[in-house]
Amino acid sequence: MWKTIVRRFLIMIPQLFVLSLIIFIMAQFMPGDPFTGAITPETDPARIEELREKNGLNDPWYQQYGRWVGNAFQGEFGMSYTFKRDAGSLIGERAVNTFWLSLASVIILYVLAIPLGVLAGRYHNSLLDRAIILYSFVSYAIPTFILALLFLFFFGYTLGWFPTSGSVDIKYDPGTFGYIMNKIYHILLPATTYAILGTTTVIQYLRSEIIDAKGQDYVRTARSKGIPMRKVYSRHIFRNSLLPIAAFIGFTITGLLGGSIFIETIFGYPGMGQLFISSILSRDYSVITALVMLYGFLALLGSLLSDIIMSIVDPRIRIE
């Protein structure tokens, strides 16, 4: 399996190269440049042109691309024209916030979805099953920004149970217990919102697999041997039903790491999703290209993680 993992990583190199080329060319077609927004009636056009020349924005696109790739290999992704700082360190700070939000979202998602999926499958066609199906349909149909706004208004502004913006209060010192607890406090509401929106797929897959598994020969054989139904579910049906979940858990994790534009923007959470939309609005090319490259890498990594997780859940499956 290790050889296959290494081979998959090597295959990622030309894929990322093609992706970087497409991204860079598309960025060149965006109207304006990072200095367009700085133009006012009082702005000296010569000064704006001087800044464009100094930052290499007047060079041919292939020269700019070559310079960008060379710097990227050295871990330098250029300067953020909006934040006036290194794009790599800026993304790194936002990535830490998004990581903790994503981790909390994944935990809440599976804590909610797996029991609901198991109950719906085990007691299908019951009142409980219909209630769970109704919940999954509503969570699937409701737009992200609608649910986020409702939760923010009700739990944030009306009840005042959760903060309405930020990732941590400035009065806490990093590394202290109060800082960690306050960070978790800020994460809970957006993470729960994000998790609820993602439970539908897990519930439906798990429910369908459990219903199908109950009619399989190995289940009837286990029951004929007198094994209690509780053990049949825990040792046979549940484990086999997890395979479809494992098939896309890698994509779920890496997808959440990319951040959510709606969730992070509405809740004022300083993560990569919020940074991405603000960079597009301000035409901050350095940050845009670095973020899209990161998203592309996460998508490729998600595919590999799914294969690895499936091989762990079911030893009969091995990456070849």
C-alpha cells in the first residue's frame, strides 16, 4: 500500500502543475488589478502605474507565472496587496482557524448522523424513521445562508447564548485555558450549523445500507444460530454499513478544511472561506491563486484519504 500512496503523490505533481497554470491564466482575465480599487479622483495615475511596474503586473503572463512558480517552490506565495503582508503566513493563520472549525464540524456531524442513520435503518417504516427522513429532507433543502442567518439571529442576537463574530475574544492570552475554552465557545454555533447541513448524505447512505444488510444471508445465518439482534447489528450490520461512509469521509474532511464562504462570512469567522471571498472582491491575486491551489491539493488528498480509510475499515480492500 505504501508504494501506491507514494505513486499517488507523484501523480499529483503534474495535476497540480496543470491546475496552477489554469488558475493563473484565469486570474489574468479578471477585470482590473489589486491597485484598481485604490484609484480615486485625487490619485496620481503615474503613481498607480509605478506600483504596477514595481510589482511586475505589466510583465507578460508567462513571466509572471514563471516567477510565481519559482517562488512557490521556495514557500513564497507573494504579498497580499490588501493585508500588506506575506500571503503564505496570512493563509496559514486563517487555515488554523478553519482547521478547528472543520474538526468540530466533523465531530458534530458524525455524532448526529450515525445514530440517526442507524435508528432510521433499524426501525425503517416506523414513526421514528419518518421523522428522521423528514429532518434529513429539511436539512438538505434549506440553503446554507438561510439556516446560518436563522441560527445567528436566534441563538446569537435573540438569546445571546453564543458570540456573533470572531474566533476568540482579545482579552484572553494565547495558550491559556480561558483562551482555548473561549475559542471553542466561538466555534460551537458555526460548527453546529455546518454539521447539520452535512448530515443528510450520511444518514441516507447509512439507512439504505442497514436496510439492505438486514436481508443478507449472513444476517439470517447469524440469527439462526441464536445470536441476539443487538450483537448482529453491532458486529455485522453496522460495520459493513460503514463502508459507503468511509468511501467519502476523506472528501468530507478535506472539503471542510477548505472552509465555507457562507458560514464563515455570516458568522464573521476569520477562516479561509472568508479570506477567499474577500480576496476575490479586492482582486488580491496572490492570495486567490494560493488558496485555489490549496483547495486543489485538498481535493486530490481527499481521494487518497478515502481509499486509505476504506482499507482500514475493511481489510479485504487494499489499494492496488
